[in-house]
Amino acid sequence: MASQHGLKVTWLGHATVLVQTAEGTNVLIDPFIEQNPKYPKGFELPTKIDYILLTHGHGDHISDVVPVAKKHGSKVVAIYELADYVAKQGVKDTIGMNLGGTVHLGDVAASMVDAKHSSGARDKDGTHYVGIAAGYVLTPQNGPVLYHAGDTAVFGDMRLLSEIYHPEVAMLPIGGHFTMGPKEAALAAKLLGAKTILPLHWGTFPPLTGTPAELASLVEANVQVVQWSPGESF
């Protein structure tokens, strides 16, 4: 699939996404690699991952943040408590922020926005409070405004995200069970006003039964649901 304005979004299975800007900034969202059954075989990350963004603390979103950050020299961005948690796990360079805030990551402005989901991090010492779940709006200097919803249910204040940020491309979870499914994601697309939907968080595990085809049958006629597979880019 062709990139828009030189910006490329590559789906790496589940909710893991690599965003590469025209200016060469590499942003990895929710690294779930080694235990991800849908991670594309043979795919190699760029040598330099400038930033890693974490939406929340569940293992299928943060399990590879430490090794990836160490190997690729990444700065990790997360809600304050989660940034503190991963720093204690061995990540040297972090940015802790919170809902409503914006940080500038090279040529991309990353705004942390609301999500409706839980967010505990589990390790050998049990489950830890690591803040609340979030999503991100990415506004590159050149390219469309991107929204990564993280794990979320649909919520009415997605209208506010549309009013404030005007996302053009929305990465939405559609699997159901742990997040919204296609029915709810279709409403989310309407609330957001995004004309391109990149479906995430589906098909990884048996309970995640929602499909892009089902979503495509429910959205308005002027909305494109990208039918992609792990390893493919938009």
C-alpha cells in the first residue's frame, strides 16, 4: 500500500505499529514481539527506533519495551506512572506525561488522549499500578494526523478528539472481548470523523473475533477500512 506524503504506517500484529515519517523519525507503538503470534516472520525493525510509545501497562503492549529500547536506542513515552515503571525495569531514557499533554518527538507532535480500559503491569512481584490507559494523536509536520486508540471501548468524547485534532487516519482495536468490536468501532469512526481506519487488536488470540470485513460492512460509505495483514504498510 502506498504511503501518504512519505509517511508510512506498518502493522506488526496485534496493536504493535511502526510509524515512519518523511523526515526519518521512527516511532514504535506498543512493542509486543517475542510472544506475539502475529508478528510478521522475518521482519526486522529499523536499526534506530527514535521513540517508543506505550498506551498502557498490559503485557501484550509492553512486553518488549526494555529489550527494544536498549537495542535500538529508544526514548520511551508513556503516562507518568508507566514511564516510571519501565525505567525501573531498565529503560534509561523516558518521558512521563499525562492525558491532555503534548510532547514533540522530532517532527511529530504526540498528544496523549483518553482511552477506556484497565492498565495494570504484571511481573514476578505481582500486579502494579502504572497509571491509566491512553491513546495517542500523532501530528507529523508533513502527513496526515494519526490516532492510535490503544485498547479502548468506544466513548462519547471521541467527538472531542475529532473537534480538537481532526484525525484523518484512525488505528482502532476491533477484536472485541477485551476492547471494542466492529459494531462499536464503526461508531468510533463516525465520532472521530476519520476517513481511513486501520484495524488493530484482532485475530491474535481466539477471543478476538472481530474482522476488518465486518467493520467495513458497518461504516459509512465514504470511510475506507484498510484490509491489511501483519507486515504490510499503509
